[in-house]
Amino acid sequence: MTAYIPSLTLPSAIFAQPALSILLPVGLGSAVGYAISPSNTQKTYMALKQPPLRPPPWIFGPVWTLLYALMGFSAYRAWDTGINSLNPNTVSLTKQGATLYTIQLGLNLIWTPLFFKFHRPIEATVDCAAILGTTAYLTYIWGQVDEVAAWALVPYVGWLGFATYLSGATGYLNDWTFEGKERPMPPSGKTDSAEYVNEKAGGKAL
């Protein structure tokens, strides 16, 4: 069982304030995304051989914004419910969850640089699997504190499973290297279609 580790846990003031708890992951996730550059990310994504069921690039922004907000809400809800409980076990579970939450958030924030900036699909897939495992366990822990907090994490866990599949399958289809695989973009930085490098104009995968 993961213990509460203060040095690996966000300050309690973040969990205690709903706005701060929700905006922190949304803000950090957005900052990392823009630091890597959306246009460069899209160039890499569009150039890679993609597995079945891969979504178009535009869908990731809205989905992750929602998931980050739900993640932050879950953190606030679990902390607010459990930290002042008269049951010492509930308090302990709340704090353990806070450590797990912080760890998974850190792992989450390094995935984009690993995959798109450093082109390390193996490490990115391992990282994604670690986020999935940590968050699934976090859902179990906080589920014992507050059911609403746990249910708020369910969409995130589901998406992480899908993301792990996409990360691993994309790495495999591209021989676990993304070096030199960038698709030229128009000067505007926008594309007129969602055609991938392994697709014909008709959209049929090779």
C-alpha cells in the first residue's frame, strides 16, 4: 500500500480550494502542451503510422481539458470529504490518495515531452502505463473515501487505457522511433484534412 509521503504530495491548500484544485491540472496540462508547440505536435502526429481507432488531432485538447478538470474536482472532493473525518482510516486513505494523485499528475505531465519532443515512444508508453496503474489504484483508494470522487476519475482511467494502446501501437507501427518523421505543414500551421502518412487520399489505411 502506498504511504502518504509529504515530499511527494501537493500542498494541502491546493486540495482544499475547489477552484485551485481544478485549475492547477488544467493550467499545467495546457502549459506543457503549448510549451511543446501544438503545430509541431500535430506535424509529428500526422506523420506517424497510426493504429486503428486513432482520433483526429483536434479532439485531444477538449478531451484533456475535461479530464484535467474532473481530476481536479475529484481531488478536491476526496480531500474535503476525508481529511476532517472522525475515522482515522479515512483520513489516512485521503492522504495516501493525495500522494498518488501528485505522482500520477507528474507522470502525466512528462508524457507529452517524452512522446513529441524527445521522440521516445518506449519511455512514453511505459509512462502512460504507469499513469494508468497509479490512477486506477487512486480511484480504488479514494473510492473508499468518497464515491463521487472515485466516479469523477473513471473517464480519466478509461481514456488512459485508450491512450496506452495508442502510444504503444503507434510506437510499434513506427519501429519504436519517430526521428525524422515530420509532415510538412502549410505556412498557416493548419491542415485541411486529417489524412495520415499511412493513408491514401480516400482515407483507407495501408
